[in-house]
Amino acid sequence: MTSSLNGGQHGCPRLGVLVSHLRLEEKLILRAARDQGIEVTPIFDRSFIVDLAAKTAEEAGLAVDVVLDRGVVHSRAAYILKALNRWGIPTVNPPTATTLCDDKALCSLALEEAGLLTPKTLLAFSIDSAIAACEQLGYPAVLKPITGSWGRLLAKVNGPDQARVILEQKEQLGSYQHGIFYVQEFIEKPGRDIRVYVIGDRAIAASYRTSEHWITNAARGAVSVRCEITPEIEEIALKAKDAVGAILAGIDLMETPDGYSVIEVNTGAEFKGLMSTTDIDIPAAIVEETMRVGQQFLEAQRGTAYVMSIDEYGRMETGD
């Protein structure tokens, strides 16, 4: 690995933000960086060409020192983040974490290995074995794609006939991922789940996502209301974040009679709904953590342990 960390003005990290397109969240992150005087560049995955022979980011046409991943096309991000790490550019999150969280089966394995309470999940590789998995869990059962977001292609099946129809439809979608059947127990929840946003070593905000539908996802119309972050919620969320090796993540929890169950970990979680429930400046906090990572790498390259804070960076930029 050849590092290309040089630093921008005053030797501070130059920030790149990997995006597929600019949603509200990405616009707010870019604005937060610019408001702090940070040199920031959006990197559009659809137009970026990865030079596999390049030894540095500059050789590949990138003048950045740290990259925040906000891409929604995870297959593109996986290659770009790995290339960036090869060039010595730290990324938030690391490619190992984003790849793991993009695969629900691998994420579930990591949560189980960490000893966290999580819904019982079975993996099957044929329609007949998937139906047998449903029978093993009991109906209703939940069928999910191993990759995807926004609550798409989720199905609650109430019996083997319904399960077979849906499984056959999934298999016809063509991608090999749709031939891997992620079968999960259905857990009754109180009309809501909890989204906890974790940055670094703290949970900065949480919200209940309420809906009359069993899928309580903001992208599917769930309403977000403030959730108090208890020590228990924060502890579980931090353990889930650490289980997948993430730096920042959205953790989805479900209230059950046995305690909080971790549904999944999202490394590129949206936070539009969450923002309406808190006074915390989430985009600024994301930028601060990403810059901390970049500064840490930058200073390590220069042989010093000093890490500049975002406040110090801002004062230096303005000359205060």
C-alpha cells in the first residue's frame, strides 16, 4: 500500500464524499463540510473510473485524503473503497464493514458471533429447502433478499403455498443473490422499531419508526418520533457497530419480550427522518468523525500522534 496523504490547505485532510446521487443527506453533509472550511469533493460512482494499476489516489485522478462513503450502489462502492484503501486513503466506513453489511446473511452471522440478540435466521439455497426453513421457524415467516434496502422485496408468508409462489418469483429475478433465500422468524413488535445512529464511540440520536404496516421503514412511510437513548440502547448499538467493524452506522432494533433485538446494521444509513426528531447536527457530526479519521492517518504519516479537532480546523481556516 502506497499512501498519497498530503493534506489540503494548512495540511488538513481533503475530504471526498462517494455518492451515487445527491440526496438530501449528501447535500447536507457537503454543506456541513464547506461551512467548516473543509476542502470537499463529491465523487460520483457512476462516472469514476478505477485505475487498478494506479499506486496512489493522485495517479487515479483523486486529490483527497479521506473518503466518506455515501453511495447507494453498493457493488460500485465495494470496488472503489478497496481501491482507495490500496492507495493509502482511509475510508469511512472501511470496505470490510460495508461489504459485510451489504449482505444480510453475513451481517446476521457477525451479530450472532458477537452474542447479540437478533431474530433467528436460516439460509437456504433451493426453493424446497427454503420452504423447509419456513416450516422450521413456523408461520408466518419473513423472506428477505440478502442484499437491498428501503424495505424492498420483503415478504411475510403465512403458509407453504404462498411461500412457494414468492420464492419462485424471487428465483426468476435472475441475479444469483435471489437464489439465496434468507428466511427469518416473524416477531410481533409494538407497531414500531428503533433506528439508532452511532458515530464513533457514541450513539448520537435515536428514533422510533412507527407504522401500521409490519415493515416499519421510513422509506415505506413510517413516521419517526424521538426515542430516548438509554444506556442499554447505546450499549447494544455500539456492540452491533463494533461487530461489523464500522465507524458510523444506523442500527435497527426491535423491542421484544427478551429485550432489544438487532435487526440489521446499515453503514450508509439515511437519516432524514431521524433529523426531524433531534437537535443534534447529524451531518456535521458525520463530517467531524470522518475528518478525525483522516487527520489521524495524516498525522500518523508525519510521525506524530496529534489529532486536530474540527473546531481547531475551523478556527485556523477563519484566522480566529
